Amino acid sequence: MVGEGRKARAVIVGGSIAGISSAHALILAGWDVLLIEKTTSPPTGSPTGAGLGLNPLSQHIIQNWISQPLFLPNNTLPLAIDQNQVTDSEKKVNWTLTRDESFNFTAAHWADLHGLLYNALPPQVFLWGHLFLSFHVANEKGSVIIKAKVLKTGEIIEIVGDMLVAADGCLSSIRQKYLPHFKLRYSGYCAWRGVLDFSKIENSETIIGIKKAYPELGKCLYFDLASGTHSVLYELQNKKLNWIWYVNQPEPEVKGTSVTMKVTSDMIQKMHQLAEKVWIPELASVMKETKDPFLNFIYDSDPLEKIFWDNVVLVGDAAHPTTPHCIRSTNMSILDAEVLGKCLEKWGVEKVESALEEYQFIRLPVTSKQVLHARRLGRMKQGLVIHDRDPFDPKSARQEDCQDLQLRNMPFFNDVPLSFASITSSSSI
Ligand SMILES: Cc1cc2nc3c(=O)[nH]c(=O)nc-3n(C[C@H](O)[C@H](O)[C@H](O)COP(=O)(O)OP(=O)(O)OC[C@H]3O[C@@H](n4cnc5c(N)ncnc54)[C@H](O)[C@@H]3O)c2cc1C
Ligand SMILES: *[C@@H]1O[C@H](CO)[C@@H](O)[C@H](O)[C@H]1NC(C)=O
Ligand SMILES: *[C@@H]1O[C@H](CO)[C@@H](O)[C@H](O)[C@H]1NC(C)=O
Ligand SMILES: *[C@@H]1O[C@H](CO)[C@@H](O)[C@H](O)[C@H]1NC(C)=O
Ligand SMILES: *[C@@H]1O[C@H](CO)[C@@H](O)[C@H](O)[C@H]1NC(C)=O
């Protein structure tokens, strides 16, 4: 219970983009925040992660959270254009399927965005190296009691809060307590990913070649479609090239808790050989010269019916595991946090459940549609069966079939609601 003169306290589990964004939004809403993350130290400055795209609204929200207005423009590159093209490696030809010149996203590196959000918060908010173990709701839903393990010492500690925010990712253990039968759904493909740092090889054949083949690197998000596969290429700040390559394959049998797989040098070699067959030599060279490429098996889930129970709420990938085809889930996480903060501010600490109800009302319809849209787009680009149409073949596709490839055709692309009022006013028109 929140007594006179005491601020309400939220415990956030997970210190990735959704968790840190929630910390910003809740502090602005007047809450005390404590964030538990099992990673032993902040990933700031490390090469962890790869590229991500931010839409104008996400950029605007972030600028409001942090105090350095120039930080975003300084650390991102424009992704002004969204382009889909076909590569026919047998006939050695390519052509453009769609081109959207007013896409207006920006590209950032995960570690830069994380560092930016992290450094703008007081360090005492964070408990690094703390593994969340369990929780229970107490005090007639007025509080939550969390157990966590301090990884360095093995000590188990108890933390009490007025609300629990689950930002613990697509495998969320907090969600599992309410939905014990929940399972992720395998997409049918995996993604090879990597970032090539070309700061020291700017004049190499590979870099000169790739810039010639993709002359708009630095402002264009390139999708290359071949038969039953596709790849993504764009440039990041500080002379980096980010690429992703989706490959259809059966679900891996590894039992574990991670959807990122350890790769052997043998697997990397096979990937390089296949790249030479599927892609133009310039793109294959970029893939071959990238150090430590990694492999993600792609999962999502059918939309959940609920994203809060009592005073426990899901944000980010915990609330809506998604495939990455609509530019991953980063901007969904940022919007979740923003809307959650605004709802808590509106209802005050005495009415947490009403605030969470409103958060769910605003966010669930949006994220549900976007997750299903991303699923469909991925299946289309991978040439897989889709229930209401023939498999998409980029080489024979008619112009009107290609429109679906454009990112701006996803639901709520330009008009994502941020408040209850914005929903009720638009539906009354
Ligand atoms: C290291 C890392 C690198 C990434 N790189 C990219 C990238 O390059 N491009 C991109 O588009 N997306 C990337 N992502 C994914 C991206 O952050 C998410 O898809 C999206 O932003 C939503 O994130 P999230 O915070 O909901 O979940 P996640 O990013 O999955 O974060 C969940 C967090 O919860 C923590 N956690 C889970 N269980 C526990 C527990 N029991 N106790 C304590 N902590 C726990 C995890 O350690 C993790 O930090 C990356 C994620 C991580 C963790
Ligand atoms: C692109 O987004 C920025 C905000 O990030 C905005 O200032 C600008 O007007 C937008 N440009 C176009 C062409 O929509
Ligand atoms: C951004 O870049 C400009 C010009 O290079 C520089 O003057 C400024 O200090 C930078 N700001 C931040 C916050 O990094
Ligand atoms: C597309 O074709 C042109 C002309 O043959 C070639 O120069 C270019 O490298 C190709 N680009 C891609 C991305 O396939
Ligand atoms: C994230 O970006 C997509 C476009 O890829 C945009 O439609 C969407 O509005 C953004 N996220 C959310 C949650 O709105």
C-alpha cells in the first residue's frame, strides 16, 4: 500500500530496451523504479547486438526522455527509403519491386540506443547481476514481493514493490506464471545476422563493390528477395554495415531457453558457400568478411488476450513476441513504455489496476495486428504458404502483389494511438 508521502515503487524485470524505456516513462510519471537484470554489467560500449530501426514517433519519445537533444541525430543514420528488389543469381539480373521514398525511419545500433537510454538514468535504479526467481502478489493486490538471486554471492533477496513490470523478453518467466501453457511459435526460418565494421577497410574491394551495387547505403533500407529467401542490408553510424539473411529450415531440436544459437565455424562456412550461390558477389563478400555472425531462430506468438493481471504488467517482447519483418520490436517496446507511463500518471498510484486496464486497451489491439502483419510479411518474403494467397514469387510477381511488401502498409503505420482520447475521438469520426 502506498502511504502518505511515499512514492509508489515499480519493480521492473529486464534491462533491455523495454525495461529501460519503462524506467524512463515511470520516473516521469512520478514513480520510484528499481530494475533487476541478470546480465552482470551494462552492455554500454560493447559490440552486443546489431542494427535496429526507429520510426519518427519513437525518435520523438526518446528525445523527451533524455536530456541531450543532439544525441539521436549524432548516433543514427537516416533510413529515408524502403526498397524491395529481386535478385536472380542465375540470370545475374535484378530489378526493383517497390520503393518508398518517404519512409523516414532512422537506423541505430542496439548498443548505442541502449547506452543512450541507460546513461540518462540515475545508476541507483539498476540492480545488475540479479536473476529474478519468483514473485507473489500480496496485500490484496496492493503489492508484489519479488525474490531474486544476487549472482555474485548466491544470496537470495526479497524486494517489495507496488507493481511489477515484466520486461523479461519473449521467453518471459513472469508471463509463464499466468499462462503456464504458453508456447512460442516457430516461424519456419532462421536469420543469420552480422555487422561489418568497415572503418579500417574503406578502400577495400568489398566496400567499394557493395557501395556500387547498393548506391544508396546510408539512407536506404534494402530488401533483396530471391526464391524462398530474403536479406536485409543497411548502413549504421560509424562505418558499419548491418545485414540479415533469412533461411527456411526446420525448427532446431535444441532444448533451451535461448532463441539465439551458438554457431560453429563449420556452420559459418556453409553459410558463406550458400551466400555465393544465392546473392551477388558483393553482398556475399560482406557476409564473408563479417566477424562473428550470429544465428537467430525466429519465433513469435499468437496475440495474447491479456497483458496484465492484478498489479503485474507485460511490456516489450514479453507482451508480444514478434518476427522482425516490420523492423523488429524496438519501437513497440518504446511505445508500450510511453503509454504505460501516461496511464499511470493519469490514474495515480491508488488506481494501478485502472491504469493497467487502459494501457491494455490502448496497446493490445495495435501490437496484435502488427505481430500478425509481420508474420504474414515474413512468410510472403520467404515464399512460404499463406492461408489466403498463393506463395509469393518475387520473380513473377505482379506490381499490385508487391504493394504488400512495403512497410508503410502495416496496420497503424502512421497513426498509432497514444491515449484513450485518441482512440475514442478517431472512432467517433
Ligand atoms: C543483448 C541483446 C541484444 C539485442 N540486439 C538487438 C539488435 O541488434 N537489433 C534488434 O532489433 N533487436 C535486438 N535485441 C532485441 C530487442 O532488444 C528486443 O527485440 C526489443 O527491443 C524488445 O526488447 P525487450 O526489452 O522486451 O526484450 P529483450 O531485449 O529480450 O530483453 C529482456 C531482458 O530481460 C532480461 N531477463 C530475462 N529473464 C530475466 C530474469 N529471470 N532475471 C533478470 N533478468 C532477466 C534479459 O537478460 C534481457 O536483458 C537485442 C536484445 C538483447 C537482450
Ligand atoms: C521525418 O521525421 C522527422 C522526425 O523524426 C520529422 O521532423 C520530419 O518532418 C519527417 N519528414 C518527413 C518527410 O516526413
Ligand atoms: C553532436 O555532434 C555535434 C557536431 O559534431 C557536436 O558538436 C555535439 O557535441 C554532439 N552532441 C552530442 C550530444 O553527442
Ligand atoms: C543490379 O544490377 C546491376 C546491373 O547489372 C548491377 O550493377 C548491380 O550490382 C546489381 N545490384 C544488386 C543489388 O543486385
Ligand atoms: C514501429 O514501426 C512500425 C513500422 O515498421 C510502425 O508502424 C509502428 O507504428 C511502430 N510501432 C508501434 C508500436 O507503433
